[in-house]
Amino acid sequence: MERRSFIKSSSLAAGAFIHPLAFHSKENKIQLAIVGTGWWGTDLLLTDALASGHFEIVGLCDVNSQALDKAANVCIQAVGKKPQLFSDYKAMYELTGLEAVAIATPTHWHALQFIDACNKGLHVFLEKPISYDIREGQAMLAAHRTARNIVCVDFPRLKADTNNQVKDFIESGEAGKILQVQANIHSREGVLEEKEIPDFVDFDTFCGPAPYVKYLCNPNGTLCNWRGIFELSRGIMADWGIHYIHNARQVLGLDLPTQVAAIGGNTKNIMATNPDHLDVKFDFNGLPVCWTHKSWGYTSPNPDHNIGVYYFGEKATIFAGDLGWEVYPTGGTEVIKHGDVRFTPNKPGVMEIYQGMMVGLFNDFAKAVQQDDNGLVSTNFEEAFKTTSSIIYGDMAYRAGSLLQIDTDSMDIKNHQAAHQRLKRAYRAPYKHPYA
């Protein structure tokens, strides 16, 4: 299933959550602004923040004027009020009474927008991955620790109970010692082609601190598909697969990988600069955690397992999807099923479950802000930093074509000088990298 179909479904489902009875009194609402009003920022974050009933949307910012107008209309239809609109996020951060921001821009913009929010004392709901490079993440972590603001990172799958159930099963000893983990996504993503830049998009600002790149879109689209462009994103593993690496880290209590190796490339989507197939092996202190994706329609021998995580134990193998998990005992006895492991967002009722997870994240974020307690969010910044760093090292290993050894204290790469230099990429003038 292409992700565009998934998002279209989610947009329709989001409407079910927007109704007048869902909202609390204005006096108790947190003043929230949103940076990035594309399909995710509008159809998911905006609608779900409103549906939680805890937020008043006071500002919207985007360099795409059409997307900005669409988001404004969502607010008008939902609450009868139009937020202030901005093309410059720094100007929006100056709004009187602003308490929190949701950052839903492409990955390469996260660091600057997040650090500026911290410096303003704003609480942040942040999209994953948290940063484009390792040094950005370290600078963001330092800014967060100085500001001591509330930060919730968007890992909604933690709001389902699947990970907790798998964690409890493993800790019970019924699966035996976990010897290896494998996470995978096999999903058709389509191809990219270069198109003219629409007059309603300020593409120079869109590229921001990243290099100015070709304007690549899906064949039937007009908006830049930045997830396929290496200078703006690190591809499928960073955008979608990061959820499953994060799941594995949370289930097994993993820290940072000490070694990473990878191999991959492009065999179909040759216009993209991120790989359309990739295999990565992370070494988490002796535990191999493997990642694989294929974006050109590969179907695994068990198509129900196209998206999810395997935990290979001495006594049993577990496969965990988003909304269910299965146990395959080593002795070959009957499979034990809990829920549905398949990724089926078009199935009646399923998208409402995903929407409920997102609303749950905003509920947690609001409660954390109200009580000034980062312990109340589902994923704090430190954990998101570790998961993001893991997938960045995976992409770096692929591009280096070499095993990378990592110093988990300094985040340095110990054995490959060229890769080590790429821990911090050069910013395009006049932007300045935040890591000193």
C-alpha cells in the first residue's frame, strides 16, 4: 500500500474527531502554534491537537501558501476562528501568550526550529526523526536541557498496548533469551520525477539550511516529495522505519548501537537519492538488530508480516505489528495470536484506532505541560535522540560502505575518519549549524 493512500484514509478519519462537543473551554486551553502545515501537519497534527480538546491553535506557519490556507480553513470549520498565519516561524514564535509549538517540517529544518523554540521557553511537540545529523541532535539535547521545557516526540505506536504486551511476554521468559531482532517494511512507495516549482511554494526557504536541490515529486503530484531526497531526509528507514527501531529499543531496553553496517541501493526509483532497498545491521552491545526495507512492491513469504518487528528467542519467535502480535514456539506448536499484526489502515475502524493514538499523544503532551513533568509524555527527547541517532548511523554506514564503530559517550565514529566528518554537515549560507 502506498503511503499516500494511507494518508488519504487518515485525512478522512480525522474528520470524525472534529466536532464542537470535543472542545474544552477556551480558558483552559494551551496556546499552540504549528510550524509546517503540509498533509501531516494539517491532516494529522492539527486535527488531532484540536480533537484532544486541550489546545487553541493561535498560529500557523508554512512556506506553501496553499497549504497554509488549507490549514486555516480546517481551524475555521472546527472552531470558527482563524489563527494568525506566517511564512516565517521566528515571527510566529513572537506571538503574545504562545505556550507551545508543534514542529512538522521536513527533517532538515527540525534542529533550528526546535532550538529557537527552546530559547523562547516554548514547549514542543516534535516530529521524528528529531534531527538530520548527529551533531544537530546533540545541540538540540543541550538546548532542551537548558530550557527544561516539555518535549513530546511523535511516536504514536507507543499508545497501543502491543509493545507493552510483547515486553511483558519476553520478560516472563516464555520466549527465552532474545538472540536477534529484525524490523522490516516492504511497501510500494512509487517513483519520483523532476517538476516545475509551483508559484505558491517558496522553495529556497523550504530548502533552508540544506543544499538547494531538484524539485522532485510523485508523478501524480505537485508537491516536493522530500522523503526521497537525501539532502532533506534519510529515507524510509528514518521516516517510517524509525517507529519499529524505536519499538525494539523500548521493548528490550536498548541504548545506542556500538557498531553499524549496511548495504543497499536503488534498482527502481533511480531519481531518488535515498535507497529503495536497504539492509542494516545494528550491534546493540552484542545483540544484532537488523533492518530491511524494499519500496518497489516486494511481498514477503508471509505478507501479513510485511511491516513490523521479529524478536527471535531461544524458545519462541515473536512478530509484532502495530495492533497485534504473534508467537511461534520453537517446537512448532500452534501459533498464538494476539490481535491483528497486519497493517490495514483501510479496514473499517482501524484508522480510528490510529487517530486515537495521536490524540492520546496530545493528551499526554497537554498533561505534561500543565504539570510541568516530562515524565508524562510517551517518548521524551532523550529516548527519541537515541533512536534517531541509531537510524542516522545506519544511513551513514550505507553511504560509507563500511562497518562503523561508535563511541556512545561522545557519539563519535571511531574507525572511519570520512564518516566521522559527516556527523555534522555544512549548512547553506546564511544558516549556521547549531553545534559548536
